[in-house]
Amino acid sequence: MRNALLPLLLLAAVPALAADEPPHTGRAGSRSMPELSDLALAACAAGGIWFVRRQLRARFRKSAPKD
């Protein structure tokens, strides 16, 4: 079992070993624009808000009191 996990561990460690600069140097870098993950998170949040508002509008449209 241990021999089967060794190639997976080596595959996981290769990017860190091959990097020119370590991933965390302690220096803050400048950012010119948001990361792709930031944009995806904002899009998911906007989609979630749109979906919930649509569902609530449909729910209250159905259960509105009849005059």
C-alpha cells in the first residue's frame, strides 16, 4: 500500500520542487488585476443572489392574498 502512494506523493511535490522561487517568500507582490478565482467567486455570488431573488419573487407571487 505504501508503494502505491509514493508516486502520487512525488507527483504532488514536483511543482514545488521545480519552482524557481518558493511559493511563499514573505514579500508582498503588486497586483495589477484580480485573480481569476476572485472573478469566479464574484460571478457565483451574483448568480446566487439572482437565483434566490427569482425564487422568492415566484413564491410570493403564488401565495399573494386575493382581494
